[in-house]
Amino acid sequence: MQSKKKIKNEQNISQTHHKETSYIILYDRILLWLTLSLCSIGFVMVISTSIPISQNIYHTSFFFIKREIFYFFLIFLLSFIILRTPINFWQKNSNFILMISILLLIFVLLTSNTIHGSFRWINIGFVHIQPSEICKIASFCYVSSYLSRKYYEVRNNFWSFFKPMSIVILESILLLAEPDLGTAIVIVFTTISVLFLSGVKIGQFLFIIIISILTIIILILLEPYRIKRVLSFWNPWEDPFGNGYQLTQSLIALGRGNFLGEGLGNSIQKLNYLPDSHSDFIFSIIGEELGCIGSCFILLIIFIISFRALYIGQKSLEIKQIFAGFLASSIGIWFSLQTLINISAVTGILPTKGLTLPFISYGGSSLIINSIAIFFLLRIDFERRLRTSQAFPRGSK
């Protein structure tokens, strides 16, 4: 009788644990809904800002809107593949992905046509591929994979620390040849930040940071157009119809928006006054139409997503998922850094860098790669939750 009661009690306990684990949510709902909200806001703002320039260039109001819908459809199809792919797959193939991204950077320099003085896009029919965007996620996968293998060596050996930095420096040289200084800065400083999280000694960072700052200064001094950009952002009103034109129009848009904004669709600056109003400078139109409140709300969503990525990275590192932890952390740093640079350029704190506002600006490559990064985060968080939920019943016996 006692053995039967014991068996029955064990069955009841196992059923209770099964019910508890069945109700565990195995994905980050906050991250998912914030991303969907941000993509929706971005789509609405692309519609609002792109109609005038689309009508002017392509004689149709819906050119950019149709492309944006196509990109979202492509992202939807990619989600079925990436969300079902174990994160270890990207760790094992990180070197191959890095090689592909470097070859694409070389290919774009050899074959692409210049647009606004830059070689950045590979045209394949309807789709325009920007290798620099692929290079971001490829670099962070490689660095995270390297840290998962050399986690302790990187802390104590300078050459183990310098190896991933040398790869990043090579990519930066290719990016600067396009030229794309903004993406190079994002990749270099995100990599430095991730290495700092891994516990690398501060002395090694000082050497790399000093070299990076000196390199940026030299690169600015070598190119006359970069010197003009630096001088124009210091005082754009000195030449409001020349080098300072884009920034002055951006500041006018932000000034018109005031606190509550002019209302959705009521922007004046998007009517062919502000260049790139649907891409790099879309935040100016957001400020004009939605005001300070709308602008701060969008920035809050982006930074919550970034902090959520860092939180996922921290939790993964706690259970010794090194690759997943550093990849998630790098994505969070990447989003926040790119947002800061974009907003700084729009408001005149920094010279223009040609970086998009994540999930908001028009741009197929940027939108797709950013979405893939979110899929990585969801998959990392799913595997972590699955692992901890499976460990719960075993640990309670």
C-alpha cells in the first residue's frame, strides 16, 4: 500500500512539473512585440517620407513602398529558416560567413557603380545588396565564435586579443575604400566593447583605442570632403546652401516639429528640401511630424531592444553559452551605437556618416540584416529558456 501511494505521489509530482513547464513561454515577448512595433512605425514613416521623392525620381508615388513591402515579405520567409536553425550552426560556420562578407566587400569595389561617390551596392535585378551590412553580422559572429574558443587566452595574451582585431581592421580598410567610415566605426567599436566584456586588460584597449582615434583623424585629414563635413557640422549656417545644406534642412525640420509635431504627413522638409529624408535623415521628419514626444518614444523602443539584447547575452553567459552570450551582447551594442551615431548626425553633434536608423530608415539590406539579428536574439533566448525549463524538473527530484 505504501509503495502504491509513493508511486501515485511521484506521478502527481511529475504531472505538476509537466504543467509548470508547459506554461513556460519559450520566447521573449517583449523583444518580439517591440520589434514589430518599431517595424510598423518605420513602415508608416517610410510611406510618409518617400512619396515626394519617389514621385520626383520615378514618377510614381509607390516605388519605395513596394520595395519595402517586398523586403518585409522576404524577412517573413527568412524567419522560418533562421528561427529554426540552432545557434551552434552559426558558430560552426562563422569563419565561412566572414570569408563571404570579405569577398563581397572586395567584389563591390571591383564591380559596382558609384552612387553619391561611394561603391556600396551590388545590384541583382530588383534587389540591391549592401555588403557592409552583411559585414556587421558576419564580424560579430566571428568575434563571438573566437571568444567561445579563446575565452581565457584573450584576457592574458595580447596576440590572442589582437587576432580578432586584425580581422576587423582588414574589414575596416575595405569599408574605408568604398568609402564607408560609419560602418567601420560601428564594427570596430562594437568589437572593442565585446572584447571589454570578455575581460580583456584595459592597457590593451588603450593601445587599440588610441590607434583607432589617430587613424580616424588621419583619414579625415586625407580627404577634402571629410574636412568639409567636419567644418560644416560645426557651423552649418555659415554655408547653408553648400556643405551645410543637409544639416540646416534637418535642423529646420526638427525645429518645426517642436513638442507635439506638425502631424503625420504634414512635413514640409520632405518635399525635396531635405536630401535622404526617407533613409539616413528620416529621424528629422519624425521630429517634424511627431514632435519631441514621438521622437523620444521611438528612441525609447530602440534602446529597450538594445538593453534586452544585453540582458539575453548576460543570461546566456551565466549558463556558459559563450558564443550566444557574446553574439547577443554585440547585437545590443551595435543597435545602440548605430542609433547614437545616426541621431548625432541628424542633430549636428557629429558629421554625417551615412548610417541608417535601425528598423526605421528605408533600406533593404539594413532592414533584413537588423531583422536577422533579432531572429538570432529570439533563437538564443529560446535555447536558453528551453535549457533552463528542462533542467527544472531534473533538479527538483
